Amino acid sequence: MKLSDINLLDELEKVELAELRAVFRERKFVKGSGIFGPDHNENLVFVIARGRVRVYLAYEDKEFTLAILSPGDLYSTHSGCHIQAFDNASLWVTDVQSVKRCMTEVPLFTRTMIRVLGHILQNAFSIIGSLAFKDIYNRLMDFILREANESGVPENGGLFLKFDMTIEQLAQVVGATRQTVSTLLNDMVRSGFMEKRGRGEYFIPDPEELERAVGR
Amino acid sequence: MKLSDINLLDELEKVELAELRAVFRERKFVKGSGIFGPDHNENLVFVIARGRVRVYLAYEDKEFTLAILSPGDLYSTHSGCHIQAFDNASLWVTDVQSVKRCMTEVPLFTRTMIRVLGHILQNAFSIIGSLAFKDIYNRLMDFILREANESGVPENGGLFLKFDMTIEQLAQVVGATRQTVSTLLNDMVRSGFMEKRGRGEYFIPDPEELERAVGR
């Protein structure tokens, strides 16, 4: 998913930043290949120049996707995540010393970093909620996907959904407190799986992505 | 835990930033009181001026501490977390519009934000690891705490610990793959529960904090 309209790539292409661009080395990766692992011992930062890149955590046979990053996004190799080429991808890679210079000279560099970190953090919170409350989360997801498939109104490739019940009633349906259901719904909105339109009204931009997220 | 030595508070106290300081309102909270909840609908940012503040996720009766923030740290009310006064605390609070100005005029503001987000993200990853791999994580924590209490060498209020085995052997003990044990150990180091000193050598700065983190 694209996280913003202001693009760091356009910014870095500016003529006056030609000297700064020299701190980056371009590296290309084939779709599906692993780029960096959690044991990678260089502390590098990369800007995605082309293609998408998946950031995920893995333990034994379980994987948790934290973000699909797009051109203009940036991230670090030193966070304990797996980084995988989601398409054929090209990255601009640099070391942490040079990043300090980028942060000083290109305010958008820092703002992009905050935006990506914030996005990954929201997904991490959502994963924690789903793990800590696996049963309730699954029941809630099941309910939302069923309602969406039965009575959702197609719109721009997504589904518009209106719950014909209060949060209290929804909480009764899935067997949880109002507070937990409210938190889990907020998690899904913050992670970008749903957009809140009004009281009990949600838009699901990519129902298949939501199904994948709950491991269906 | 203190996250850095450069302090945003000192920076904001500078004479030339007097005008900027006016965008903050000071608010005081009594130890233990809730400051903001996940349903808080104002999008605010706060700098901690005095005392410590706990950031945590809560679902039904489960709580997951993401950070104990100290004076000079900053965070947002709009992340879906609970924010609680860990001591009697005083915060400088401002709205998101003013934050944009702070980010432009005070580079340390942005850098502090990245540092705090990165720290919370590492703790979130660690929580995901512990939830996804509860059994293995618990066995690993049990083993580390037992070894630390039996053969750890006291040092500055903490314990220095030397594993007399390889990661492969440790993985055999807790019944997991080498990769998972390595990832979970890295998680603990990144979250600040342990410091890696050398091959198989760790320092646990606050054994009680580690015991609390595993819910003992």
C-alpha cells in the first residue's frame, strides 16, 4: 500500500541533492528473494527506488507481515525483521553515518522515517491484539468478512459495510467486552484494513488483503 | 528506562525557542492515574517534563507494556495505546499542527520521535515473539532467569551471565530451532532486557524488570 503522496524519491532526484545521492549504492533484487534477515549485522538504511518490499517477522513456521513498502518508503536492516522483495525491486542503500547527513539535509527523509515507523507500529499493535485475543479477533474477523460478503456494497474494488447493530451488540455476538471490540476495530482501521465512514459504517478497500491478514 | 543522553527538554528550554514553547500547555497527573486511553479522540503530542509515563496495550485483563518513557521523551495520544502516569508526572501537551512547526524548527524533536518510535517498535516485536511463541519464550526466559539467579555475577544492581553452551545447545534445552532462539534472544537485547557482552555473555541490568516482563 502507498503510505503517502509526497515522495522521497522525487525529493532525492532534485539537482541540488546530487552530492548527497552519492552516499547511496543501488542494489537490485529478484521478486520473492530475501533481501535482509534479522541476523544481518550491518546497520543499513534503504530507500525503495522500484518495486515493493515486504517487511515481516518470522518464528519457526509463522510469519507476520508488518508492511508492504512502496517506492519512496525507507526502512532499516537493523530492526530484527525479514525484508523480502515483493516485486523485482531496486533499493538505494546507505550506512547509518550517511543517514544522519540525510536527516539533517532532507527533512522529508526524517518525516518518511516517522511515517513508516508509525505504520509498522500500528500493524505490530494489530498483530499483538490478534495474538493476545486470537479467539475474539477471529470471531470478529469472521463476522466482518461474512457481513461484508453477504451485504457489503461494492465500491472501487472494495466493499462498503454498514453494521445494523451497536458496538455493545457486536461485542455480545463475538463474546467480548465493548472495550475490546472497540480496540480491535480501531486496530483494523489504523492498520488500513478498514476505513471508518460513520457510526457503524466501514469501507474495506481490499477484502482479499483482510482475508490474508487473518490467515485464510 | 532512559533512552538517550541528549535531552529534548534542555533543547526546548533554550532562550531562542521561547516563542515555540508557547504552543505547549503543561498538564500534571498523579502517580498511577490514566492520562490518555486508546479512544482519546484528540490527536495530541506530549513531551514528558517530569516523572515517568507508562505506554501499554490492554485487552480485557491483559496488559502489555511498550515503554516506560522518561523526561525529554515524547509520544502521541493517537496510537491506540494507554498512557499512564508511572510517577507524579508533568507533560507538555500540544496539537498536531504545532508539532509540524516543532519538527521544522527543532531537529531534536524529530530525532526524539524516531528514537521513541523505534524503541516501542522493538518492544512490540518482542511482545509478538513472546505471544506467537509463548511456550518457547517462557522456557527460554525461565532458563535465563534460573541461570542468572544461580550463577549470575552481581554488577551495578544487575547480573552478568555467561551461558556455558552454544545457541544450538540452548535451542535443544528449550526445544526450538537455533533460528528461533537466536531471534528471541535478539528481541530481548533490542528491548533492553539484556545487553550482549560477547559470545554467550549477557548482562541483565534489571532482573526484576525481566521477571515482570514475563509476567512473574
